[in-house]
Amino acid sequence: MNADSATPARWRLVEIWGDTADLGHLAWSIVIGVAVSLTGYLVGSRVLASVVSTPELARAYAMLAGLCGCVVSGLICANLFAPKREVIEGTDPDPRWREEVLAELAGEHGDLGSVDDLPPSVMREMKELEIYDLFASYKPRTRSTEGAAP
């Protein structure tokens, strides 16, 4: 068995809300979510109809039971289906890639400003994430310096 057969095919993976999901697991998660939440609603509706004085209040509490079923189904699916993302730590990416990301940030949001203007708590957090030096050393390229000879 080769390493490629252990990973799902690329066509089976989709991006939803900024996260990666397997289509098969997504379909099963939807089925599990509908089944558990609908069961919670129907059981809650039947039980509460005989306990609560008004039918409107019984339906409202039954919807709450259905919402609890959504949370339970989320826990079930989280235990059944592992995340599909890959987090790689400890490797140094190409420094040009970091420069491109910073240039893109500057292009979208204007000048990035100076790290000296940040509150101490933000500076401390950036140092913990090991991105402080990256932002501190960033110097945006201007059109006049891009075409100039070194």
C-alpha cells in the first residue's frame, strides 16, 4: 500500500467556511445532525406536551431540545471524523513567501504601521507567536526602489 492511497482523493475534499472537509464525512455529518436534532425535537415535543400547560410553550421547549440535539450531533461528528487539515510546525518557509504575504496585507489595508505603536500585550503575543521580528523588519517596497539598481 503506497502513501497516496492512505489519503483521501483531492476531489473528495471541499473548503467550507475556511475549513477543509471530506464530502463523504460531510454528508454523514448532515445525516447524523438531522437525525439527532429531529429526534431531540420530536421526543421533547411528545414528552413536554403532557407536562407543560400550553402547546406553544411545549413547542418552544421542544425546539430547545432540538438545539441540544444539534450540539450532541456536533460532538458525535467531531469524535467520528478527524480534521482534514495539516498543520506543519517547525519548518522555516521561504522568506519570500512571508514578504509576499506582508505586501498583500499592506496592499489590502494600507500602511502596516510600526510595531513600536502596538500595546505591550500585543507585542508580547507577537513575540510568543514568533512573528514580531517579521513585522519589525518589514520595509515596504516603493515603486522608486523596485526599479532602482542595488
